[in-house]
Amino acid sequence: MTEQAERLRAALDTVFAGRQYRWAREPAPARLLREWWDRMSEWLRALRADNPLVFRLLILGLLLLLVLILAHAAWLVWRTVRGARSADAAESPAATLEARDAEWYGRAADLAAAEGRFAEALQLAFVALALGLDRQGVLQYHASKTPAECARDARLAPADRERLRGLVRTLYLHAFGGRPAGPDEYRHWRAAGAEPWHAPAG
């Protein structure tokens, strides 16, 4: 009797484990997805049984589509990586800019003066002068330094120190003080800055 009861219980458990006896409420999206999957599975089974050739062609077409999708994704990744490398190379200072030394700033100053931008040309010319003094070893130039700080920190002979201070005063008058500057003022400033600079004796 016990054995029969166990067999009956096992049979009932098997029957009631079926989907039709699951009474828990299933969310509508999950139910629709499950029903769609069941219908598609039944259709594929029927197609495989009724027309094996069409079934094989369908599977082959799906595999080909998957290969094309993967190849397209790989191509997109390759293009993205190559584009990033090209952008890095294009943005590299060595690839796009020449060294901004005293000569570079001197040429930029002359170009600005030729275009009539004399206040800007004087500022560029001062950077060229400061970099030249730095290269000579009489000034430690940094872009954060003002022209007045450069004139104060420069280790120059007294006459040259006064000449540099005069150049800075002229620069301030034209670049920040609003006094008009023209080609004569620019040429005079550049000529004064091009004269040799001397460190203090001793």
C-alpha cells in the first residue's frame, strides 16, 4: 500500500508539474515572449519534419547572417581603432607644430606686424626676446611670468637691465596702455631688442 501511494504521489507530482497547472500569475511581457518562443519552436519542428531541405536552407541563411553581423562588427571596431590612432597622430605636437622657440616667436611677431597687429606683434617679440635671454643663461623664462617680472629677474649688466626695462615700458604702453603703435615703433623696439645682451661682470 505504501509503495502504491508513493507511485501515485510521484505520478501526481509529474502531472501537476506541467505548465498548464502553474497557477502563478505570469507577467504579460514574459507570457507573450514565451508564447512566441513556443510557436516558433513548433513551427521549426514542423518545418524540419515536413520539409527538411527548406529547414536546412533556413539554418544556413541564419548562420550566414550571423557571420555577416560579426564581420561588420569587427570592421567597425577596426575602423574606430584606426581612426583613434590617426587622431592621436594628428594631435601630436611633434606632427603638427614646429618647436616654439625664440625664432618661432620672432617670425610670428614679424607676421603680426606685417598684418598691422602691432600690439600683438610687440607681445610676441617680447616672448622671443625672453626666450633668447633664457637660452643665453641670463633669465629663467616661464610663460607665467609677466614682462615686468622678467625684467626684474634678468641677470644683466646695468646698462642692459635699463634697456630691457625701457623695452618693457614701451611694450606696456602699446599693448596695454592704449597708445597706438605703428611700423616705426615696432622696428625700433625690435632693433633695440636685437642688440647684444651682457651678463653682469664678475
